Amino acid sequence: MRCSRTLQQIGLGDGVQRAQTCLTPHASCHTGRVSAQTIVILDFGSQYTQLIARRIREFNVFSVVLPCTAPLDEIRALAPIGLILSGGPSSVYDADAPPADPALLSFGVPILGICYGLQFIVHHLGGRVASASRREYGHAEVSILDPAAPLFAGVPTAIEAWMSHGDEAQQLPEGFRLIAQTSNALAGIANDERRIWAVQFHPEVHHTPLGSQILRNFVVGLCAAQADWTPTRFIESTVASIREKVGSGHVLCALSGGVDSSVAAVLVHRAIGSQLTCVFVNNGVLRKNEFEQVTRNLREKLGLNLVPIDASERFLDQLSGVTDPETKRKIIGREFITVFEAEAERIAAQAGRIDWLVQGTLYPDVIESSSVRGPSQTIKSHHNVGGLPERMKMKLIEPLRDLFKDEVRRIGRDLGMPEEILGRQPFPGPGLAVRIVGEVTPERVAILQNADEIVVGEIKAAGLYSQIWQSFAVLLPVRSVGVMGDQRTYAYTCAIRAVHSEDGMTADWTPLPHELLKRISNRIVNEVRGINRVVYDITSKPPGTIEWE
Ligand code: XMP
């Protein structure tokens, strides 16, 4: 998620021309968009807003998130077939409540309000919202008062729902009727004539088990969406629009071997073939054999025109003696740009010139950078290639900027990419450098590569790899005394980290089976010279982070 912040931090300014290729007729996204029925979600600052967008995409309907303050003209340019007003942390009476335009409510398409969205509707259409005498947080039983209401089609008369509100609607605006309630408060309202519906609970979270059905009723039923936004359609239209945009130009891609940059490269390759050159840099802190494996995979299995550059010595030289996490990150980012730029110049000399740069930016980064919650604090400077297009005067192709991670995988499958690439867990740009606490030396990189290979290998053998967001080893600078045979050892400690997460923003540590942990620990201590102790990291995010640095 934080990649977008880094884009700005390292200088991707508004001056950079973007060549978005996606399916919406978005006014501000001037290029290459192919019309698709769109649901617009207006974000009032809820932590669940992205989830609404994801749920709707699961119905094969395209959805976009805009700040609730987006000008009406911008919304109109998307020709939405429905609007959803999200939840949010404010009270409608707060002086700093988001200043959304109440004219939204006369937009002329079906509207669904969720939580704060309901209160916004009630407040601006003449009803009354007040602080609840009994606030509702967590599970609630909701009674459906009007089972014939189209919003509740196929839903029983009592459902479990997730609530999170301190204010409540106490008097409905004229023309509205109550369609659901809890024992405590109003839970659903409707105005069929104005085509406005609203629920106080959160249908988008999985704690509301029938929430998806309710959202589907709104999107497919009330908004009459055709549910035709499929991977195949996305690929066809994206390929066509890249082809049209690029013409006979030359395109460069900085490949990391991860899912996003690989899928982006394959999409562009499908559009323009040999006009695309991919550069893959070995920064010396990749996983064991990764440089060779990724090169083989992308060249042989996917036919990409790939230039592998082994710059490991240069990176490791620069990292020598450095222990501060942020300094490590900055060095790796800086060196990457230097190496990539030099290679790009060489390629440009051969190709004539390079006009475009492919980036695997995903939708969460795009939403995050325009969130009504404002920019979040930088915890770590993420490494990516965001500074390149401006320095090198290249235009950007971001074919995935409307997609969530799981959608990127679906697209990759449709493109015929191997699971070996699509199923990979995320790996940070600064690689093992942020998993080696303390100094990064060639010896310590080799130690961690060997331990990491065992962790990942055993987790794969146990059939758990694809169910876990990330699982890896971390090398600590702590040395402790052990005994092997009858010999004293004094060696490093290795931590095992395995986490579940939806998007990397929050994470829970994964309770790996004890037998598996035992096998991993045994193998590391026996097979990896330099490690004599293994510990298990049981910290969630927050307050921890996923990577140790
Ligand atoms: P943290 O450690 O901040 O990581 O909890 C959240 C997610 O981001 C990944 N990560 C990075 N990804 N460049 C990236 O592209 C980076 O510099 C970077 N640092 C962390 C991390 O692996 C996790 O998935």
C-alpha cells in the first residue's frame, strides 16, 4: 500500500503523463479506457471502503472508489449505474465532517448508503441523526421488516450483521420507510421512488455473512448491472488500448519477478511483443537461486525479452557497514535507479529511444493516495521504481492500476501464466536486506538464503504456502551459545515469521503447526552453518510490521 506514498516521495509528480489502461470511461484518466458499467463508491473515510469495491468486483461488476468530495462532474464523467456512500469515522455534526455535496443525493441513479452513508442521507434529506444512547459495535441481530424489499431479496427475516456506529438515525426523512432494525436502533431504510436505500450495518465485511447477497441485490438487482466485467474482457480491452497508445514506440519494464510486475509485463508483451524490453536487476539480496529461476521462467515460459543484470557486488559494496534500516532502503533504491538508468540508456541507444515505462501499480495504491483520510505517516520508505519515469522523461503504462491483488492473479491465470509465478508471496523491494537485522554482508546473505529456502520449502511441502500471506526467515544479529555433538557453538539466531493478511496493511501471525515448526527448526540448525537457534515471531501488525526493518 505504501508504494504510492513513495511514488510521491521520490518524485512522481503530477507532471508525469499517465497512460492508464483500464475499463472505465474516467474523465481524468484520459487514455485508453474502455467503457464498462461502473459503480462509484464514495469514500467517507471508512477503513472498509476498499472492501466494498472488492465485493462488487466479485460479481464481475466494475467499481471505483472516489473521495466523497469528488466534484459531481467527475462522478458524472464515469457514467455510473449506481452510487454507494461508504461508512466513515465522523458524525454528520462534526465541524470537520467530510464536505461532500448533498446534491449527490439527486444524482439520478440508485444510491446505497452504508453506516455513515445512511446518516448522511438522513441528515441531508430532512431526517434527524443523533448520538445513540446505546452505541452498537460488533455483532448485531438485524430483523428484516420488509422481506419484499428488493435490497433484501433472498435474505431471511433475521440476519447477523456487523455494526460500528455511535450516531443513529432517529427520524426518517419524508418518503423513506423503515425496512430493517435491531432491538436497539434502525438498521435499514428505503425510498423506492427516489431509488435510495441505506443500511446502518456493514454488508461488505465477512462478519455480515449475507452482506454479499445484499450488495449483489443492490448492484445486480437495483442497478441492473450486467456482470460482464471478466478477466478475458479486461485483457482484450487493455491489450487493444496499450497497442493503440504505444504505436511503434519502445517500452521498458523493471521486473522484480513478483506477481504484479510480471503480470503487467506479460499484458504489455501480449500487446506489443518485441517492442517491450524487461530489465531484471540482481541486487544481491534476492532469495537463493531467485535470479536464475526468475530469468528462466520469464524468458522461457513467458517468452519475454528479458535483460538480466547482475549488480549484486555493487549493491553489497554500498551496503557494507550499514545497519540502519532506512539507510539500507535508501541505498538500495538509489543504486537500483543508477543501474536501471544505465541499462535503459544502453537499450535506448539500440532501440532509438524509449518512450514508455511499465509499472505494476495496483488499485489500493491509487485509492490510498487519494483517501479522504489523508496521507498516512511513513513508517518505512518503500522501494520501487517510481522516480524513474520523471528522471528519464518516460510516460507511464500502469495496466493494473484498477485492480486488486487477487484480480491481478485472475488476469495472470487468464494470460496462461504459471502458478509458480502467480502464487508467489509478496517479497519486498529491498529484499533480504530488510530481513537481515544489522549489517548485510555476503556471508550473512548466504546464511539467510539457506534458512529461508528451508522455511519456504517446508511450508510448501506442508501444503500451506498458498494459504499464508508471507512466510520467511529473518536473521538476527544476536548470537547465543549452543551445543552440537559435544562441541560448543556460538552462532546467530534466526526468527521465523508467518502472517495472514488481506492486503499487507494489517496482519496476524499464523499459528503454524508445532510439528512443522519443529521440522523447520531442526533442519535450519542442522543444515545452515552460522545459525544455532530458531525462534518464532508471534507479533501481529499493528503493533509490529510484517518485515523486521
Ligand atoms: P511492512 O513491513 O510495512 O510490510 O508491514 C507490508 C508489506 O509490504 C511489503 N514491503 C515492501 N514492498 N517495497 C515493496 O514493494 C518495499 O520496500 C517493501 N517493504 C515492505 C512487505 O513484504 C509486506 O508485504
